[in-house]
Amino acid sequence: MKYNAGITGIGISLPNNVLTNKDLENMVETSDEWIVTRTGIKERRIADKDTAASDISSEAAKKAIEMANIDSKDVDLIIVATVTPDMMYPSTAAIVQNNIGAINAAAFDVSAGCTGFIYAVTIAKQFIETGFYRNIVVIGCDILSRVTDFTDRNTCVLFGDGCGAVVISRTEEDGIIGEFIMANGAGGNFLTLPAGGSRMPSSFETVEKRLHYTSMNGPEVFKFAVKAMPEAAIKLLEKYNLNLSDIDYLIPHQANIRIIESAAKRLGISMDKVGITLDRYGNMSSASIPVTLYDSFIRSEIKQGDNILLVGFGAGLTYGAVLIKWII
């Protein structure tokens, strides 16, 4: 028997500290006009030194669980999509499991860059549809400020910290209509965190060479993104025999306003039907999509029964899309 899966609760957690473009003007050679024109970003949130990914993940998860009207003990699985875990191991998901008292839940992390939330939702959907689990918490969380080189004017203007969480449960109606995920590993070197893994273990030399910060080939990532997001959407629709007219609202990964506008244009979606938060929060990696979904919900830009397309791209290079019916 195949069960239906849907989002029954959502919550977010954002640091209080705001880093504006004006602040960045005092840190690197840049300007507010330059950043806004090229990215659409005006400010971003930065976690304080004592806040880890598990802290804001736990807060967002609790809010999502409360909205879903379940108890933490009812959670069967926790998946955290992140590239900035608390530590290499244990998983951030396992730490969250303990923090929120989800004593009956399995837990693991997913690393798919900014597409992480899409990948994690896709995984959760399978567990629900097969009847293996009933309630799953999916979290997209990144504290990118910890791996951002604030002397690099090309990357430090882009990233922010944040977290979004959803509860995916067995539902009466089909709340997650379809999904598509893919990777192009040949482009993996375009967006990397070079040191700290088994290829290049941490050392005095890697620290001195600033190899523990995000390294990005911006033009190549841009070229990939403008093709990958529409492709993911179209592949999903083809897979499920759907049309572009079946999409009521678009929640794209919040990397760059020009990428978002390009994707919306190629999909024939008006910008007034596109969720945008990057002006306020920047690129939060795997947190961007769930935070923007929550923002669109509380602003009443989406309503019950809407078909919402979530689409993203990220390190890997990865890309993917999920089409959901909003049932909250």
C-alpha cells in the first residue's frame, strides 16, 4: 500500500545579529549598490560565536512539531540537511534528537549543499509513502558565516545563517506530489570547502592558506544555476505528467536575484508568484528554501490547496525540485 505524505508543520530559527551591506563596506572593498545590483541582497543574519547548527535546528524543529500538533516522541526520523554540522560526528540530527526529546527517532545528516533540503524532503517522502515511518522532521540548517572568508569580497557578501524545519507526515491527501533530484559531479570543483576532510586534513598549513573557507567559481556556478533550476522543474513535471500551469507558486533557492528572475522567466512564472527572502537573509544554503516557504506562508502569499514548486541547486554540483500541495 502506498501512503500519502505531506507537510503538516513548519518552523524557522534565525539569529538576531544583522549584517548589512553598509557593515560590509567597512570590512572589504565593496558597496551597498554593487551588492544589491549584482545579487539582490541587502542584509543577512549572523549567528553568535556560541550558536551551533544543532541549536537553531532544535528551535526550528520544536516550532514545526508544535504546528503539526504532535509530540516529540511521535517523531520517527530526523534528517538534517547541512554543510556546516556541529562537528564531523556525531551527526547534527542525532544532537537534535537528544535536544528535543525525540527518543523514538532515528537520525542522520544529508550533505547536498544548497540542494540539501530538496534531497532530504525526497528521502522523507519515500519513508512515508512506503509506510516505514509516520512522522519525519526535515531540517535545512547552515551557519555559513563559520566557513565564509570575510576578506574575500566576492563571497562574503553572499552568505547568511539560518534554519527552517518541516514535519512530513502520513496524510489523508497527497501533500508531496512529486520530486526530482540530480547531480553533476564533474562541476564539483566549482564550489568547495577545500580543507578539513580526508583529502586535505586540517593542519597549520591549511589554516595559514585559508583553505577552511568556501571557495567558489562564481561565473561557472551562475551558468550552472540558470540552466539547472528550470531543468529540475521541467524534469519533475514530465515525470509526473504535469504542466507548468499546475504550478501556483515558486520557492527557489535564494542565491542571486538574477538567477531567480531567469528561472521564473523560463518557467513562465510571474515574479509576484515567487517567494523572495534573499534581500533580508542572503544565501542560507539548505535553509533558504524552508525559510522562504515559511515566510511566504506567514505573509499569506500561499494558501491551502496551492501547488508550490521548491527548486534549488548547490555544491556537488547538485540540483532538484519538489512539488508540494500546501495542506496547512
